[in-house]
Amino acid sequence: MPLPIDNRKKPADVRVYVSTGAGVDITWADGHSSHYNFDYLRDACPCASCNEERRKKAEMEEKMGAVAGGGLPPSLPMFKPRPKARAAHAVGHYALQIDFTDGHSAGIYSFEYLREICPCDACRAEHRPAN
């Protein structure tokens, strides 16, 4: 027997604004609306390479924190141009794939994942544990 579809994670309308650089707007079947900037999506890329990079960075920060007595020294921010989208593609009826100007295009953003990372306060409280 198939699992029932969770309307919170089912898009009713998806708009991707590649040419203007505005990002992605999704209206969900439950009536909620989400907006994602392209830089937010690039930072949250779900591909294996990006997940491994985030894991390694967290491990390094944890080690450095232990070595430095619990705190990392402040660092100067490096200039990094905001990523833009070159193109976006539907992946079946379940996801989006975005080609970014930094050459990265491996991430497939499922609608389930996009609802889980919705940047609004209500979704942040519902889908992500407090730190």
C-alpha cells in the first residue's frame, strides 16, 4: 500500500527566476509559500560532495575549538561572489536541479528537502532542531 502524500511537501506552484536572479518561489499544497535565494540554495546543496565538505569543515572546527581552548580565533571573511543560477531543470515530478555560475550542478533539490530547509521561522521551528 503506498504511503499517503504529505501536502506540506507537495508543491502546488513552482517558479524559478533564473534570468532576474530572484531565486525560487514555491507555493505548497497546504497553502504555505517559501522563497529561496540562489545563494541560500547553493550553501544548502544536498549533493554528496557538498555534504562531505560540510562534514569535514565541522570536524575541523571541532578540533580547532578543542585545541584553542574552546573558541576559534576570529577570521577575516574572504570575498566570495554570490552564486547565481545559469539554468534550472525539473527532475521528474519530485525535484529541481540548478546549474550555478560557480560551475556546480550536482545537487538535486527534492521538494521534500526544500520544504525541510524552508528559511521561514515557522518551518525552521518545525523541521530543524534547536541548537
